[in-house]
Amino acid sequence: MASALLPGPLLHPFTLADRGWFEQFLLANRAEDYPLASYSFAYHFIWHELFTYEWASLGGHTCLFATNPDGTFLALPPLGPEAVEVMDQVFDVLDERNFGSGVSRIENVPFDLAQRCESLGYHTRAKAGDYVYLRDDLVGLKGNRYKSQRAAYNQCAKQAAPGVRSYRDTDFGDCIGLFNNWRSGVNEEEGSSYPRQLAEDAVLAHRIALRQATQLGLVGLVAEVSGQIKAYTFGYPINPSVFCIMLETSNREVPGLSAFIFREF
């Protein structure tokens, strides 16, 4: 997957050294007013063992390319003043790289931009969206809307009495052990290996997040029961007013622990 295969713009490896300028660029060119989780350096970097990420300047826009054995796509819309201005150039590059296959696409396009693309003749398809909540609602867990989460939290607090603290680098082994324990409980559905494959892919991302949390600007929390780590979670600020919970793993044998650490975070 060498970048030399891609004609046109000069591609640069996407490394930890790019975090500073890339995050500043994302803040300046975020998707309209929507705080999408994908507009983050860490969101993409933790998957670099599964994808080859490269960035390039194209028509005055910064483009983040991602490549796996299936082909190359754009992980974010072109970052710049008006993304649609370089869409044709982007797809020319992608189609050349992918030999005209259907894998050529741009992911994580916000709704307003998708509408403009449709008006220009591009085809769009909805993906699962982000969920945005008020922090006070997730802390208070008041009303019928949060009845089940409130019950799970209270059950866990009463029966397991977890303690929470910030993640430390020395917690890596215990946290990966916890993830592997969780992964062993992923059952294949109706003979399909897909859920297990997803879990096997996820462990690569979790390893990077755990190993390089500080370098990636991630905030981590662990929950301990009887002195043993039974859950962990990580997140990052998207902008000064929005925080994204990126990943979470909890021991299946501790009822309500997932709801507990989510609220505590």
C-alpha cells in the first residue's frame, strides 16, 4: 500500500507528529456547526494498524486518505473553505487508485454538505450517526428516559461499589486483559463470524489508545472492584463545549458496570 501508487497529489504519512496542526485545522474547518466525533486526530489514528492513513493538499484543501486491502477512500470530506470545490478532483484520484471500483467514497460527511453534494449529482448514503447529549442529563439520569440506566447504575453502586480513578500507563496490561476477556464472550450470530471479527479488529485500536493515550490527548478512566480493574473508558474534547466518549469496555460479570463508568466519566 505504498503512496507511490496514488497519482496526482503528494501524499504524506499520517503520524503522531501531525496531531498538532491537524487538530488546529479541524477546529478551523469542522463540519458546519456539527461536533462530529470523526473530526478528531485520535478517532482515525487508533486504527492505523488496519488502515494506511496519508494526507495530501488538493486544490487548497487538506485530504485524509485511508487505504486497506479493499482500496482507498477519503476518511473525511476535504478540509477547507468549500469541500464541494474539489470533489471531482478527489474522486478522480480515488478512481485512479481503485481502478474504477465502487470502493471510492468520502466518509463522515455532515448532513448539510451531503445535501449540497446531492444537488450536484453525487450519490449519498446515510450511516449510523453520533448521539449528542447534555452532560447534566447523563449525570442526573432523571426521568423515564433514563430509567433503565439509573437502575443499572444504582444496582452496580450498591452491589459492586466500584471505585473510579484516572487511567495510568501501568494499567495497560490489566486493561488489555479485560478487553480480551470481554472479547472471548462475543458470540457468533447465526453462524456468522462478523461480530468476532469486529472484536478482533477493535483490540488493535484499543491497544493503541491505551499505549499512546497521552500522546493522543485522550482522557481515560478506570473502575476498580475489590482492587481489580473491571472497566475502562477513554474520550477526548472535540471542541471547548463538546466531549466525545470514544471507547469503553467493562466486565460482563459485574451488572450495571457499563452504565456506572459511563455516568462517572
